[in-house]
Amino acid sequence: MVEKILANLEKSNCATDNTFLQAVSEVLSSLEPIIKSDPRYEQFAILERLVTPDRIIQFKVQWLDDQNRVRINNGYRIQFNNALGPYKGGLRFHPSVTTGVLKFLAFEQIFKNSLTGLPLGGAKGGSDFDPKGKSDFEIMKFCHAFMRELHPYIGARVDVPAGDIGVGSREIGYLFGEYKHITRNYDGVLSGKPYAFGGSLMRPQATGYGAVYFAREMLFQELQESLEGKVCTVSGAGNVAIHTIEKLQQLGAIVVTCSDSDGTVYDPKGINLSIVRELKESGRRRSLSEYTQWVLEAVYTPKTEYPENAHAVWQIPCFAAFPCATQNELTFSDAQKLIQNGCVAVVEGANMPTLPDAIELLQQEGILFAPGKASNAGGVAVSEFEMSQNASMEKWDFDKVDRKLDELMRQIYKRVALTAKEYGVERNFVDGANIAAFKRVAEAMLLEGV
Ligand code: NDP
């Protein structure tokens, strides 16, 4: 049955949708054992419906750059499944954005949101707009133009977008400003808003902190280990990576790497986060190559020096590795290197950063592998906390949000680990996450009818 669905999906999707097919294939292979356990799944075509997006919205975004030239980009919103609640998922602004990439991200989001136990459906959107090198004014004009096209399709109880690659609180602020301007409606239609007007404390930190909370719980429960004093490697230098590094350092770990699309920094004494922030968070994002001007012991490896293996982060020995940049960044040979170097855990902060054959190898070798749909769910969880605060006109303090996030990440770990055990695949957190998430969504779909 699973093979038939995959074959049909391959026929009906373009060749460029391979990341989507990769994501579906991983989920469906985990579900094979439970599909037969309940005849209603087949009778009500739950799998076929689950792999088909509710709707794909595509629009033209036209805006003027600082030289008053007309610029045109593609904009998208993919509303995949709202069985559990309003559509929810980030917006990505990056030149690599296509419907295929967004379909994979929206599909993953259904399962991630289900694992949180919160009432959220799955969606994703974005544009092939490249924010790099754009002035603040150009970013604002692009965001306003994007929202002019997107606003009819979203709403606090319909679809609540958030940030992702290239979209932080500055962009969410501009998007919200235009939404309010057009609709005159001050509701929680976006999450990740600046704190000054409706944002939640801790939303910027949530994904990274959540990944570390998940890692801490997993390491403690499975190996009776802690992160204190351990060498960790992190890839990326954006929102998720920065807050993963911050929380790891707060827990006493020594984080020795970070990376961007140009290369990798290896700082054996521990990454100096204030320098990374200075480079990446102040206005136009600058290259990490400048890091070594401040820290003389640090090594910078540009990607071009390693044409056959551009993944210098994973060459560095570590106790735990945190891929936090982008999809498919950790390959089979990276996994081999991590194993050789004695790594005990890989915890995904990004969405689907590890290739399927690399996951298989890590699992075979007994490395604890935390899939992003479980370990990076902290961001969407705090987005839901923001929605709750907006709806009740309340403001929660930092400690309250932090406590709730920590508790929620522990619950996700527990749900995933127990489900894996229940289905005879103990410590396979990929299968545990897929099965636990599927059961909740499928039940809602069955109860709601066709
Ligand atoms: P950001 O845009 O803040 O940062 C992305 C980082 O990854 C940047 O440092 C960027 O480099 C680097 N990067 C991008 N593409 C590549 C590449 N091909 N090779 C190496 N490095 C690359 O995004 P986020 O931190 O928000 O997102 C990172 C990941 O986490 C994504 O997979 C996203 O989907 C996922 N995620 C994000 C959530 C959130 O709350 N923001 C929630 C859950 C998941 P450069 O600086 O050069 O652009």
C-alpha cells in the first residue's frame, strides 16, 4: 500500500519535488506497521489524503528596489492539513525556495505540530526573494508587497504564518504592519512578532533552546549523561544555531563550531557568540569569515577549499552534533566521520538536515538520533503560546514561557520514546515521532469525516 502511494506521488509530482518525496517516503516507511492495525486508515484513504496538500497558493510579488527598479519574485503559501487546528508554519525567504521545498516543509510541519499536542495544522510558505545584501528599506517594501498578496488567505483562526530562514522578527513586524494596514484588524495573524506589539518573550530563543532541552532529556534518559563539559558541534549561524549555542553554553557545554553558506568556523576554545551575533544579527548579514579577525586561534574553512566534502563542521570530534542550518546538510560520509570521532548523539535543529542513508547509519551504530520534527518543535510550541497570549490579551513572563517550553520538550521526548518502545523499535526516534504524530492527525481526520 505504501509503495503504491509513493509510486502515485512520484507520478503526480515534478522531478524537482524530490525533497518532498524524501520526506513522505521517510514518514510512510515508519507507518507501514500501523497502517494494517486499523482498517479505517485504508477505508478512509487517510494516507492518500495526508500526502496531498489542501491547497497550494502561488502569487506574484512586485516591489521597487532602492534604485526604483521594478523587481518581481514568486510568493507561495502551502496549506497542507488543518485536521488538528489552524494551519501553522513558517515563511522562508531564500533563492532556493520552490513549491517542492515548501511542500516538504509543510508536510513535516503537520507531524511536528501534532507531536506538540497543541491544536495546530501544518503549512509553510515563502518566496525566492534573497534578503542578502538588501537594505532595510528594501526588506520592508518586499514584505509589504508579499503581504498584499498573502493577506486574503490567512487569519488568526485560519492560518498563522511565522518565521523561518530569512524571516526573523524584523520581517514579521513589516508583514504584520501591512496586514493591519490592509485589514484594520489587530489580531494574532502572525507569530514571531516583536515583543513591543504582541510577540511572546522567548519566541526568538524557542527553537534552539527547545532542541537543547530535548537533547538534555534524551541524553539523561537514554545514557544518564549530561551536556556539562562536553564538546558539541553546531552548524548554521542563524536564529536556530545561535540559540542552540547559547543554551548549550549556559548548560556548560563547549561549542566549537558554527557555519554559514560560505564556510565553517572552528574555535577550539568555544565559539564567541557575541561575535557571531555582531556579524549575523546587526542589519545586513555578514560572512563568518570575519570571525577570525577577532579570534586569532579560530580556523575558518571556506566551502570552496573542500570541493568533495563541503561539510567541515562534521569533521570535528564531538560528543553531540546539532545540525541547525538547512535541509540535507549532513551526508553519509559526514555520519561516518561523526561515528569515527566518537559522537554519541545527533540532534536536528534544522528541518530534515540529515540524509536518509546517514540517519540509517547513525541508528545502526547506536547513535541517538533526534529528528527535527521532534527536537525542533520548540519554535512552533512558543508560537502557539504567542497565539494564546494574543487571544487572551495576556503577557507571560520569560520564566513562565521557558518552563512551559522545557516541559513540552520533555513531553515530546517521552511521547516519541514510548511510542517507539510500544511498536518494537526502541530508540528509533524517527519511527516513534512519525507514528505518534500520525495517530493524532489520523484520528482527527477520521472523526471529522471526508
Ligand atoms: P536563518 O535564516 O536565521 O539561518 C540559517 C543559517 O543557515 C544561516 O546561517 C545560513 O547562512 C545558513 N545556511 C543556509 N543555507 C545554507 C547552506 N546551504 N549551507 C550552509 N549554511 C546554510 O534560519 P533559521 O535559523 O531560522 O532556520 C534554520 C533551520 O531551522 C531551517 O531548516 C529552518 O527550517 C529550521 N527551523 C527554524 C525554526 C525557527 O523558529 N526559525 C523553527 C523550526 C525549524 P547565511 O548566514 O550565509 O545565510
